[in-house]
Amino acid sequence: MSEVQHSTNSGEMAQRFVELVMMQAQQAAMFLGQLPAPDGSHPEPNLEYARLFIDQLEMLQEKTRGNLSNEESQVLGGVLSDLRLAFVKASSGAPHQATPVPAPEAAPEPAVQTTVQGNEDDSGSRKRFTKSYGS
């Protein structure tokens, strides 16, 4: 009987994990200006906040590596790919947002700089998403 309960709990946990990923992705999409506001208008993108949610999803992917089912891993990987592409498009078409992300009270983390670089092998037709820490 415990095997049946474990299987049910595993299915519920998988569903909750996917819901968590989708909620984080929805927040990132909202800050990328992809979701309309309740009044129907399209708000300006806030790239700093969008980056915060994308970074959280990347951290989740790293911390759960090897512990996810194929479905969970595919959902998380697909969401991250889509958000990274949307971030690159939003950052290339919009000026840098001046709204800072509030720093945590305890210990501030190093600044994250996101850059897009062309791949030298195919004449810049592919983009690579990279991150560097520091100032």
C-alpha cells in the first residue's frame, strides 16, 4: 500500500514542480512585457526583474539536476530556452531599464552581467547567452 501512496505523492510532486516552474516563467514573461496588464495595456519591460526570475529558474535547474523526471526536465529546459530568447529580444529592442532590483538585507550577491555574443563559427547567425559575475 505504501508503494501506491508513494506513486501518488510522486505524481502530485511532479505536478507541483511544473506549476512552480510555470508560475516563475509567467512572472518573467510579465516583466519582459509579453503579458498584457489587467487593463489590456502592454507594460514596458523591466529587464532587471525578468532577469531575476530567469536566474531563479536557472538555479532551480542546477540544484535539481539528476533528480527530475524526463517530463520535468523538458518543461524546465523548454521554459528557460524560451525565456532566454525573449530576454535577448527584449534587451536588444528596448533601452536598459533603470529600475533596480531591491538588494537583500543580509548579504548582497555579486552583480550579474548578461551578454549576448555571436558564435564565430557561423558568422554571428547564432547567439549565445552568457553570464559573468562581478563588476
